[in-house]
Amino acid sequence: MRHHVGVLSLVILAAFAVPAAGQQDTTAAPPRPATPIVKLSGYLQARETWQKDIGLTGSINRARLVASGPIASDFSWRLQGEFRTGSVGTGKASVSLMDAYIRWSQPQFGVQVGQFKTPFTWEYMTSLSDLESADRSTAVDSLATKRDIGVMGDYRFSDVVRVYAGVFNGEGTNVTVNKDSTVLGVGRVEIRPIPAIELGASVARYFGDSTRYSIDANYADPRFVVRGEYVAQARDSVGGKQDFGWFALGAVKAVPEVQLLLKYEYFRRDQISLQQRNRAWTAGANLFLHGERVKLYLEYVSRKIGDPGIRKGTILTQLQVKY
């Protein structure tokens, strides 16, 4: 009898338990909003130089921090700041805004607005941390239109041709007022007939002031790099000779961890002064201490400034970390 009572009790409990389980809400909880993806990156360059009559000088050549991320599937953003030491600008340590833009991207087409690098010259468009030499050439550093505030579109024809066109204030980095009411127009075309070769041409027009243009050619494979660039400027209000300059660079990886390089650069602004002439040879080696993330530059730069000028040599070492 007790056995039958026990079985009956279990049946009754099961009968109550099944409806109770059936009354539970089995609807899946709504997914939590995706956490915005913010990527932090940047690089740090610590440098030591030695020059006769000056001696040894230490500096922080660059200290950059970048924050970027996607917005939905077709929008993204980027902020980049540079931490500056006390020897820059006003003499006080500071932080300067470098990039601040929003980009809308499609498979072949993109538009970005804000402050960013204008599409002028290959060497300036390429991050300094990715170049073979520790510094950009004098011609590019002097004549590139650099960063500005504006809007730019780019279109890619398959993997062979890419075209850039943008309109900017023409006032430079972090200047939010267009003081002269004129604008800077910049355009660039890049052609890559094969993956190892890239050819480019840029033109920039400061309306009512001057025109700048450049051509460049690059060959790069896992072991060899050969590149060169010519850049010039013609002023509307000044006749005569243009500002112009060029550089040529060759580099080879003797072993995966060691890259040897040789670079020559030439720049002149005779319309301003013959003392603006600048010629330099750079011979060096790059040591990859931890792949591309930790790099040690060792360079000797022989530079002659002016006419006839005096040639001076500089020994440069720089440790770079990318994060």
C-alpha cells in the first residue's frame, strides 16, 4: 500500500511540475548592445644625435597616440594626438591634435571630413614610422601641403588605379578659420600596374597664391626597396625660378632583421635665397628588434646647406616602438 501511495505522489508532483515548466518564459532575451570597438595605437621615437661642435643631443622625435573605431558598417572615426616636449612652439610641453575625422566607406568609394593628411606626395602620406629613413626628405617636408581641415573623396578602380580629390581651408593644422576666404584644392592619382610597383602624381592649388605638384615612383618587395620623388612649387606673384627638390632611396634587407639604406636628396629655393639650397647623403641601417614593432635606426647624414655651403655630418640613432 505504501508503495502505491509513493508512486501516486510522484505522479501528482510530475503533473504539477510540467505545467509550471511550461509557464516559464522561453523567449530569448534581447541581445545587449554591442560594445563600441575602440582601437588604440601609435608610436614613440626616442632619438640621440651627435654633431661636431654641438655634441650629443637627446630628444623625443615623435610621441603619437591614436584612437579609432567603426560606427555601424560604413562609418568610422579617427583621433590622433601628438605629445610635444618643451622645445616645441611656445617652449611648454603640450598636446597637439593631428587627425580628427569621420569617414564613410563603400567597397570602392570613400569620403572623409575633418582634419587629416592632404593627398599630396607619397612620402608625406606615408606614416613616418613606416619609412626607411628616420626623417622625410627636405623637399617633401618643405613643400607638402601636410594636414588641413576639409573634405576629401577617393575612388578605387579595382586594384590598379586610385584617385583622390579634396578641398581644404588651406590654413594648415588646427586653424579653424579660413582667414583669406580662398581654399586649397588637392588631387592625386596612384597607379599600381603590378603589386610591387606604384606610380603617383599629385597637384595642389592654393587659389590666388601658388601651385604645387609632385611625381613619385616606388618599387617594394620583401627584400628590396627603390623609390624616388620630385616636388615643385610655382608662385603666382613671383616670376622666375620655382622651388623644387627631389630624393632617391634604395634599401635592401641583408637578412630579415637588418635593412641597409642609401638616400640622396636635393632642394633649392633660389627665388628666395641661394642659401636655401640643401643637399644631403644618408647612409644607414635599420635593425628590426621585434619584427616591425621595435626598430632601431642607425644613420650618418652628410648635409650641405647654402651656396657654396659647408658640409656637416650628423650621427643619428633612434629607437622606435609601434603599439
